[in-house]
Amino acid sequence: MFRLARYSKLSVILAFAILLSTLLPAKAETFPERIEASAEVYDGEIVISWIDPDNDDFDKIKVVGAGKTVYIDKGVQKASFTGLINGILYTFRLYAVSKSGILYAETQISATPADKTPPMPVSNAMAEVSGDRIILTWSDPSDSDLDRIRISLFDKDYYIDAGVQKLIVYNIEYFKEYKFDIVAIDTSNNMSENVTVTAFPVAEAKISLNGPATVTSEEVFNVDLSLSTVRSDVFSVSASVYYDLDKFAFTGYEEIAENIILTAVYEAVYGRIDVYIAANPAITGYHSPLIDLIFTANKVDETSSGIIYVDRASVGIAPSGEIVQAEGDIHCVTILKSTDNVPPGEINDLSIEEGHETL
């Protein structure tokens, strides 16, 4: 009793306060309400990352999820969960753990693992011309999750099941490039690098048509007649050009090639134009111009379409005199109906009655 009396009341209070500061944990308000965290997904894996709380009493992070509970030391700021099922949503809870084991800042984050690894590209791709078709073949990649192959041709996509490894294009056009873009796709829609294969079907000769795709009612337009051939000894061309009588009227032609020495063009029957051309030197190469056929679009009340096509085409070979059959062509033309050319809001017909000379 005598020794306690030696201490002042103030000294006892200070000693008690010091004792409390060593026994009690840091105040809860010094920890954030949530942990700043994010998730990255991979094939069967989720990686949780976070920023440790800035608190002297912070010790580690507790992560609960995917059937596991892990403790991550201060400064690591990352935990990986593997062996997960792709397409399943997993939820994780994170806690900041103080040095005395109190949990703060509960944070929940969810993620779905997914395969993001693209398959290997196809191999041994080739396009072979066979008669009136192109046969495209390739070898599928060995990826176990390969789903399908996408073939892109002329802005259209074709999907081929894994294992088929072939696509056939029928009714091909000669002297036209076919460009195939081939992409492998797996079950998670990951896409491989593109593989491009081209084919250029040729024939001994082809008569082609080239002209506008759209004209207006009663418009005059030209359709170019040209020859493509792999031969170097073509000295004459013969072809019949047919057209829709109810859509167009044939009005004449123009020679556009300097090597033409004789041209005979006449309409044997309505709707059929017979063309005979002789040339010197020989016609060779792709899309060599011959003549322009001149048409006038008929007057139409509604937008409509008609065709112009080449049939019964052949080329003459010199000096043998051999006649070689040539491929024909077809050209479609859309005729737009007549429209009122007066801009909206403008006056088309105006008159002033007598005695009212001002507006």
C-alpha cells in the first residue's frame, strides 16, 4: 500500500493507456472498405491480383474460392487458381488480415476461365483447277479442341467441319482469280493465323463482257467485248451476243483495238448480235479489248434487270485454220426507273394570272 501511494494518479492513467495500445489491434477505420482487385482469365485458370492495403497492422491476404482457401504474404499481391472448368463462373472473396488475425475489407470478385490460345494454322493448303471446278484441300492442325475451318472467298464465308479438309467450288469462271483465306477456329472461338491460297483458272479462250451494272431509264451505255486467251496464235473471233429485247435496244458498235483489220457486226434476228472480227497481229493475253457494243436502256416504270450474254463463241487459229471453242460470259444490268428531277421544295410549273403581276 505504501509503494502504490508513491505514484501519482496521472502516472497510473498513462501506464494503463500504454498497456492498452500494446494489447488492442489497429482501429478498423485504418483499413479500406474494399481491396482494389482484378481477375485475369486463361485456359482453366484464373489469376487474382490486388493492391495490398497501406496499413502498418496489415499482415497478409486471405483468398477463398474455387474450393480453396489460400493465404498470400504481404507484397506478393497475386494468387493463381488452376484446374478450373472453362465456361464456369467462379466467385472469390478476399480479406485483409491484420497481425492479430482480424479480417477487414471483405471484397468479392468473379470471373469465368476461358481458352484464349489460338489453334495452329492449317498446313499443306492448295487449290487445284479440275475442269469446271476448283478443289481446295488442306491439313487440319493437330489441336485437340479444333472445331471448324473458315474459308473466305469473294466476301463470303464457308465453315467446314474439322476433319473434312476439302472444299469444292463448282461452275468457276475462267481468267478470274480465286483467293481463298483459310482460318482454323477452336471450340472457344479462338482463330489461327490466316493462310491464303489462290487459283487462276484459264481456258484456251474466253469472250468476256464488261459494262455498267446500273443504268437509268433510256440511258445509252457501252458493253465492252474482250478476249482472254493463253494462246498466241488467235487471228479471228466469232461470237453471238444475246440481250433482253424488252430491256435494251442495240444501236451500234465501236472498234477499240488497233490490231483489228476486219469487223462485221449485225443483228441477224432481234435480240441476237453476230460478231466477226479479224486481227493482225494475233490477239493474246487477258482481257484484250475488241469492240464496244452500244445499247440504249428501254423506258421502264419500275426498276428492273436484264441480261446480255455471249454464246456460240470461237476463235480462229492461224496458219492452221483450226477453230477452237471459246468460253462465253454473262452480264447483268439493272435499269432504274425514271424519277422527278425537280429538287424537293422547288417550283416546277409557275404562272401569273392577269392583273397579278407581282409575287
